[in-house]
Amino acid sequence: MKHVTIIAAPKALGSTVTIPLEMLSAANDIARARRQLDKLVTIELASALNNRQVTLSGGLNISCQRTLENISKSDLIFIPGIWGNPRTTLPRLKPMLKWLREQSNSGSTLCSMVTGSFILAEAGQLDGKLATTHWRFFDEFEQRYPDVKLERKRFITNDENIYCTGSVNAVRDIMLHFIENLYGDSIAREIARHFTHELKRSYESLLLNEDQKRSHHDEVIIKVQEWLGQHYQEEIAIAAIAKQFKLSVRSLNRRFKYATNSSPLQYLQNLRIEHAKELLKQSNLAISEVADMVGYQDASYFTSLFKKVTAVTPIEYRSLVRNKLFLAEKSAEAK
């Protein structure tokens, strides 16, 4: 059974502790209700200090199940963001820094929430790696940790076994990524319905954003991705792309898979589906018009593919998303 540790530290933003805890606990509940006991994970809330009682930002007091010194091995570890300037809290967290180094060296996956990247960097776990943090602390982070490759245009970064997020909204996105890895696509979609206004605003969808740098360093594949982002509406043949970029089809598929963890066709389909979601949410275009605008002349095929990816039809998606947006707007008006 996989073991997940969610760390609570003094002055930590409550949301960076409770969002991972609530989403993972909900995923466990769904797996248990479906009798998919092989998918259950052990989730432990652990104090960064010796005292199991921790006061988070806003004076929120929580009681942890364990302290870090009592956890010998964890597969996935979440480091919270700190309210205010995280630099002031770092001196108190030296035992935590040592523990994180040991866990990383033993193969654990580490994920920092917002300014939690300061903690990872202070522990020496981000040297030479991509990272991000809250925009307000970009300059200070870069000056304090010059060996870290700070990404100012990314809300999520991943480099080997280290993940960083740059906003509280990105915390939900990265959690969907981890939940999909731990529990599978079906449970991830169910969690997305409960915790986001989108049906699947995923980690991958952030990386597909055209104005963001890619998370790998294969320059040819980056150019292919950029080309696909500009021409996704057109009729596209993988063989023609390979020829254009002076690659064999086999080489294109191999390098693309290695760099992005998906095939060129899957990447193209995801691009089209993400753009279709925006059109369905923001416009009154007919389904056939949406399909045509994202590169599918056959509306029936588009509908079938859309349902395969999102588990709902385009019409159902439009209804569900708009209803949630409507409820959010009505709630805001009432305040």
C-alpha cells in the first residue's frame, strides 16, 4: 500500500494542507465504496516539528497523527506553503530539511505547495532542477537559490521526482494528477467533479498552455508541440509532421513519447479537447461547429472521443460547467 505524508508546519497556509488531505481522503472513500481495496493508500498528516499540535496561518490549530521523525519511509510527500515571507520560518524547520533529503534520496516523490518550494530549495533538493513558487517571491527566490531553474511562467513544474506549484489553484490541479496516478482515471474524474468547476482541469492541461515553456529539453519536440498548438484545427497526418521535422515516424513517436509521456496523436487529441472545452463553456456554437473548429469534421466521432476523454458528452459537459459557473456567479452576487 502506497504511503502519503502531508506535512503541517507553523504558519502554513491551511489550504495547502487541507486540499491534499481532503482530495486524497475522498479518493480513498470512493475506492473503498467501490470495493477497490487494492487502490487504497495510507494518508498521514505529520507535524514538521516534535509537537503534534500545529498552528497554521489564521490561528487554525490542527492535531497531527505523527511527527516526521516517526515516519521512516513515504512514497509521496506534500510540503505546505507558508503564509508571509517563508524565509522567516526556515530556521525552525532544520529537522524537516534533513528528513526531506533522506526521503528524496530513498526515492520518494516530493511536491511543494506555493512557497513550500523555499523549503525544498533550502534542503538542497532543487539545485539544477526546474521549480516555481508564488509570483510575489520570484526575485527573492532567484537571489537566494541561484542554482535552481526558476520558471516564472509556470504554475506547475516537474523535474524527476520533484514537483512544485505556484498557486493555490494549481494545488487542486496537481492533486488530480497524483490521484489519477494512484487511483486511476475513473476515480480522478469523480474527484474532479467534486473539487473543481471543470470536469478535468488536469496537470497535463496546464502544460499544454501555449504561452508556457515545455517541461523537457528536446528542442525538436518542442517545435513539434508549438506547431501542433498553432495548427490543431487543420487535418493533420503524423507522417507529414515527421517529414516536416526531418524525422521518421518511428523516431517522432519514440522521442515525443519520451519527452511528453504521450504520443503525438494523443497530444493532438488533448489539445483539441481542451480547446473544445473552452468553446463549449464560453460560446453557444452547435456541437458540429465546435467539432469543426477544433479539427474534427465528423461531429459523431468528436462526440465519441470527447466522451471517452471526459466521461460525458459535449452537451452534458456544457450543461454541467455552465451550471457550476452560474451557481458561483449567483453566490458572488449574493455576498
